[in-house]
Amino acid sequence: MLGSIIAAISTPPGKGGVAVIRVSGEGALELSARVFHPASKRALLEYPPRTAIYGFVKDGDEILDDCILTAFPAPASYTGEDTFELSCHGGILLTRTVLELLFKEGAVPAEAGEFTRRAFINGKLTLTEAEAIGTLLDATSREQLRLAGGEQRALLRGELEKIRNILTEVLSSTLARIDYPDEDLGEYSDAECLEALSSARAIISRLTDTYRTGRAIMEGIDTVIVGKPNVGKSTLYNLIVGEDAAIVTDVPGTTRDALVRSTSLGRVTLRLTDTAGIRGGEGLDRVEKIGIERSLERLRTAELVIHVLESSGISDEDKSIIELLSESPAAKLCVINKCDTGTPVPYEIPAVFDKVLEISAEVRPAEALTALEGAVEELFIDERLSPRHDAMVASARQQAALLRARDMLERAIEALCLGMPADAVSSDIELALGAALELDGRAVSEEITSRIFSRFCVGK
């Protein structure tokens, strides 16, 4: 569709005060003059760019609506193409009628993420910035807004540019020495190459070290609440998600299936699962057995396990769960619930847990929630990092590309230290540069870019 004029409603569908229709592509401004007529009677194309113009959208002699039009000539627009936006009254039928008029005049429906995709293709955004904008639209917490915001995008862009500049300069110097060995054209000696590559590796390592925190904020941590029946798992689940999502009774086996909800806990996003109580013995019906099997499956794949224990003691069911936890690489939080009497817990907490909390989710819910927030943040948030001051990585794609670049740099550094030929060193540097270029989309596959932009809404 590149080269065509695309149009879409950029505001959510439904009844509202204002709806914005966005149009972009070569010839878009000429199209706008065919459908929009300024109330001033002045020719539309005579107005200065980025001026809000009041007028009427007409289909022939019929006035469809009075609107505000703003034109953004290329290249000073979001997409880098001629673009205009119509702010109409926000009725479902009205906006659809105006959009159909635009289609009749030569525009075509925009695909999901098509405007941002064009901004990327036209060099207005890097792929990392486009990903951040997509995350910004889906943000559910203030911390996510900060991490996807303009300040953070600029910080990350600056660090990636440093890496590319270093690798490009070292590679060009190394290739010059290979192509012209008698001319001494290389700007870097072996020692200077080693220093520069080590500097690039240090920047990459600093970025990859932020991923645990960035991912915890943005993508979320697969979290499962486990325990035997009637220890307060569902009460804890409801407390964290902020509503009565799980049924709470004193009947063992109330929760029969895994309940999954994405929610924020302090600065961390959790993909939280409440599971059926894990117990053995006779008398379990088929449905509860399936629920327990699913609980065990979730426990094995979780990144954070919250094991709920009673304050009175550790049962055989608890010991079975703890044995499974000892083999899991997940972070492990032990929550001793129903600690509302002030009596010390009469048993020793197994060393398998990373953190231990004593709470009462029913009697003192606010205190319990605060304690949970602090414990989870301590496990996943690096307090030394600030989205306003430190570049952070929050995308699995970005992390994978950085790790590949670091691996190639380590090979190049090792080759230099061993005195290997320059062509062997240059090959690894070139591979590292290729991985770095994937970060902003300069060397990324069409499949990956399509997958990224397909997550956007149609009008973005």
C-alpha cells in the first residue's frame, strides 16, 4: 500500500464529542481540497501548514459536517508524507460517512499500524521508537508511560547511536587496512581497536543488564499463586487485581481452574494466575484433579511463584510444593497468610525462598498489599535505574539483538588478543554491527516489522 493515500479514524469508535480522521500519502492535500471547504471562502491550499482551519466537509453540494482541518505537508508530518487530519463531530454514522467520502475521492483504508509503519519507512521513527509508541498506547501504569515516553526513547536512541558509531569506525578502519595493507590507511591501531570494541561491549552490557527491570515493567512477569486449599490464595489474588475476580469460600477445592489476569503491582506488571489448591488423597473429583494438574504445570513455567502458607504449620502438601520449587529457576516469594494474631510462626521457613512475608490479606489488606508491592519490586526492579535518566531495554527483540552483538564483539576482542588476521576480526565486527542495526530496523526482516506494526490500532 506504500504510495497510496490511506485514511482511517484515529479515535476510538463510538459516540463522542470529537472524532479525528487521519489521511496520509502523496496527493493527500489535493484530496483534502476536494472535500473540505474553509468557512472563510479562502482556498484551502493557501493556508500556512499546521493551521487549524474551520470549514465544512461536503459531498458535492451536501454538507456532511462542520469540522476543523489541519494540514501537515511532507516531510514535516508524523508519517513523513503529506498528511491532514479532520476533527469532526464524534458520531458513529457521521464519521463513517465522512470516511466513505474520502474513499470515494481516492483514499484507501489504512491497515493496522500503517501510519506508524510509514513513519518508520520514511525515517521519522526507528523501530525501537515505534515499539515504544505501541507500548505507550497499551500502557496500564504510570511506570509504563515513563518507560515508553519520549525521554526514554531519546536516551535509548542515544546509546544505540554510540554503539553503531564505534563499530562503524572500527570496521571501516579494519577494512581499510585489509584492502590497502601497504598504505597505512587504518585510523586505529590494534590497541585502539581493542579499546573501542571494549567500550562498545560495555555499553551493550549496561543495556542488557536493564532488561530484567524493563521487562518487569513493560511486558510483565508470569506469576502464579500456589498452595494447598483454603490458605487464602484467592483472597490474595483478589487483593492484587483489585476486585473479586476469584470465588472465595471455606470449601476446599473452590478454585477448579487457573484464573489469569494482567495487573500492576507497584511498578511491576504481573501476568497473574490463581490456581486450584494442590492436595492429594482420595475423594478428588475429575474436575479438581484437572485443576491441580494445571496448577502444577503453571508452577513449572512461572517466572515468579507466590507460595501461600498458613501460619499454623507446614503440611505434607506444602512440602511437596516446596520440593517442586527447589527445582524451579523462578523467583520464589513465600507468603505466610492469616498472621492476624501477632503470634510468631511456629516453624522454620525453608531456604528455597528468595523472600518471606507474614501478612493477613483479609484482616489488614492495605498493609498486605504494600508488603507485596515492596517484595516483588525488590525481586525485579533495579533501584539504581531511572526511566528518566537511564536508557533501558524492555523488548525481548531488542534484548536478543543486543546479546548477539555482544557475543560477536567478544569474539572480535578475543581474535584481536590472539593476534588473528584482520579479516577474521572484521567479520565478527560486521556481524556485531548487523545485530546492532537490527535494533532500529535498518537490518531487520519484513516478517518482524510486520509483526510489530500489526499490534497497532488501525488509525495509528
